[in-house]
Amino acid sequence: MILEKIMRTLSPSIDHVIVEIEDSNDLTTLKIRDLQGSFEDNFGKFEDQNAKCEKL
């Protein structure tokens, strides 16, 4: 319940990240620390892809 409230307050520009986290995790057992780790992982992937595109 708390995680859902947190995720609803986030920017719509990262909806794709939220959907991926919801699809790959059980929100009823996910801890806030794990949610933070999931966000960091997803944004790390995004930054890596942007860096590769900038090199081209």
C-alpha cells in the first residue's frame, strides 16, 4: 500500500520505469529499500544507453 502511494507521486515521465518495476516485482512484499534499488538499476541502464547514443 505504501509503495503504491510512493509510486503514484512520481513524475509521469518515468511511467515506463514504474510499469517495469510493477511487472517484475511483487509489490506486496517489496521493501522501500528494494524499490529504491530497482529505480537506481533502471536509471543506470537509461544513463548507459544515453551515453552510448551520445558517442554515435
